[in-house]
Amino acid sequence: MKTCKTCGQEKQETEFWYNSKTKDRLKSSCIPCCKQYNKQHYTNNKTERIKQIREYQIEQQSKINKP
């Protein structure tokens, strides 16, 4: 059993994503809390993320189109 740092509930270890950088090899937040955070973060930063993706696509196209 492990306690989620976000919601404070004690849950089974199978309800946590893998993280190779921690001692117990699990993220500190449970899967539902991580999903909620990721969705909210994407929504809050959507325009910036779309801009980054578009810049990357243009950069890659210019590499392909070089003679």
C-alpha cells in the first residue's frame, strides 16, 4: 500500500505509474491524480503547446525539402 501525495488516499501499488528515478520505482501521485493533472496542464498550456508542435513540424519539413 502507498499513499498518494495529491489526494492523500492509501491505494494499491498497482494504482501508481512506474518511475525509475524513485526509490520504490513508483510515482508519488496515483494514476487518476496524474491524469487529472496532465489534462488540466494541457488545457492551461494548449496554445503554447500547439505553437511548439507547429514550429517543430516546420523545422522538420525544411530538413526534408533541402536539396
